[in-house]
Amino acid sequence: MNATIIKLPKIEDPRGNLSFIEELIHIPFKIERTYWIYDVPGGQVRGGHAFKEQKEVIVALSGSFDVVVDDGKLKQTFSLNRSYYGLFIPSGLWRQMENFSTNSLALVLSSTHYKDEDYIIEYNEFLDFRRNNEK
């Protein structure tokens, strides 16, 4: 599957902790776009798509949520609830975010600029993409 949790630097201090992310050092790509997801109503699901090219790292800056990652054969759930862990998701995997806690904040770091044609939003199309791109 290759989706993996990345432990980010955590500098502990009695005044409050600090974490950071540096491209090509802590994450395996250059950051081209950053966005965040917040104010998700209870029970709502975000994502539900795959990317042909985009790689991403998702961090729960506040609160918690689950990310379900699917390679077409195996589904794995990652629970994110610490701001010093990021979930690296390579291209070609289906992902869905769910179970958002109140006031959760998800930061997403992307390897590409927004391109509508990079999104695979139909699950059957995703399965075809996976079959056609198996190595």
C-alpha cells in the first residue's frame, strides 16, 4: 500500500511545543500547494477520491479524524490525532477522511498545484486506473 505515518520533529518546551515540516527533508516531495479542512459537520466524509499524480501528507493540527486509504485490494485506516505525525499518501491510492472530532483541523501538503484532471472521483474508474498501472 505504501501509505505511511511520518513522525515530524517535536520540540518540547514548558511554554508549549513546536513542530515543523520541511519539504524534501521530512516529507518526500516539494510542496506545491497547501490547504486545510475545517468546520466539518458531524458525520460528514471528505475526500473520496484518488490522484493520478499528486502525493500528499495529511496532518491533524487540531482534533482527530480517520483517513481510510485503499489500493483497490486492501483498505487501511489511519487515525490522526497528534500534530507531530503526518500521513504520507503516494499517488494512485483512494483516500477518504471521516470521523472528524469537533473543531478538528486537517492540514494537507500537496506535491502538485490543483489540476482537475488529476482527480479520480469515481471508484470504478479508480479500479481501472489501478489495473492499468500495476507494475
